[in-house]
Amino acid sequence: MTCAPIRSHLRTLARERIKRDVLPPSAHMETWGGHGNGEVCSLCDNPIGSEDIEYEMAGVVNGTHRIYRFHLECHTAWEVEITPNEGSK
């Protein structure tokens, strides 16, 4: 996890999207990292540019194959929210 404070609005958004089943409630997926290529972030809905680090996750969620893409900071906010005793669920 990052040493910088995580923006509270990203954590709030992550909690909301997890509750609505828009984002997965766990990290049991294959994950890759690299530079973005303009795809939209699954958390903040903004493009992930080539100057940004992108985390891509793929796996089956509720019987459907899904792909999620995150900015580094957005992935960290989501990860905090799914980690027991770290998130504010």
C-alpha cells in the first residue's frame, strides 16, 4: 500500500461500488500492472493515461468473467476497503 494518505472520496466511492456489486468484494483475481493506455478506471471513471500506472484485474465474479482497471491510487482505495480491519465497512 502507498504511504500517502488515500483520498476519502475514493474510499467512499469504492465502498459504494462494492455494495452495488460494481466492484468485487475480494482480490481473488489475476492482476497485472503497467502503463495505462486510455482505458477508463473502474473506480473513478476517468481515463488511465500512458503516464499513469494501471492495475488490471481479471476473473470470474458472480459467474461472469470480468475485467477491472484502476489507477494506482484508485486500486489502493479499493484494496483498503476490501481488507479486513482496514476499510470502514
